[in-house]
Amino acid sequence: MGPSVAIQIDDLRVGLLAILADVERKFGSQIDLDADYYWHIPTEAAFDIGSNPVPVVGQLSDDIEELARIEDDRLIVVVVTIGHRRDPYR
């Protein structure tokens, strides 16, 4: 693996809020995800460039249910990787 890269939480917050504002401006307050299943590459494999990752099936409806179960006082850690698409909002 290559060298570690760090980002300030404030910088990440600014970027995520800008993305959400742009998505809301383009699509409104609700997004039709147009699919339920997707390919997921486990995080460890996604960042191990020398490996041949094996994707597994993920399900957006399950992810949305998990978000709905998160309590307000819990810490949420979000890792966003958009490298596979040039325009993640299309």
C-alpha cells in the first residue's frame, strides 16, 4: 500500500455539505435511486491496488433502513469514494 493520506474533518464536512447541496439543487429533496442492488468491494480490497477484489452484492434498501435506525446520539463515520464515476449525480 502507498502512504497514508489524511483530511481534516472540517474540510470533509465542507465537501460533503457542498455535494449534498448540489444534489438537492439538481434533484430536489428526494432522490430516485433507480436501482436497489449494487456491487460492493470490501474497503480493505478497494485500497489494496495489488489485489484482485471480489465484489459482493449490496442493497440500497438495506442501507436506507440502516440509516433510519441510527440514533441521533451515535457517532457516524462516512467514507465516500467516488473514484469510479466522473459525475456521481448523473
